Amino acid sequence: MVEKQGWVYSDGESYTCSPFVTGIYKAAGLFGNLEINPSEFTPRDVYMLDFFDLKNPVSDKCSPKGLGYC
């Protein structure tokens, strides 16, 4: 059974890294009205979401390490 977002255990909610990031994206509204269960996302899924605009250059103040995005 896939874990559902919001299940509370004796020590609180529990996330691994990919569902945690996906949960943050969901809370920020990046998925709009889609029904998303963050626990179903893998690291590859999160990477492939492609939320970042890498085509427009950014200033060094925004990306001091030259990552290319803010």
C-alpha cells in the first residue's frame, strides 16, 4: 500500500527526500488543481518535473555558484 500524504505516526508525519520536496512543491501550488500524492514520487520524478527555467540567464547575485537558476 502506498503511503498517503498526511498520515501521522507516533512521532509525527514522515517523509523521505523526494516526497518531502514534492510536498513542498504541492504546498506552494506548483501542481495547480492536480491530485498529487508526494509519497509516489522518486528522485527521478522530482528531477523530471522541470519547474526551473534554465534558459534565461541569471545574475551572479542570484546564483553566486554559477548554478544557472535561483
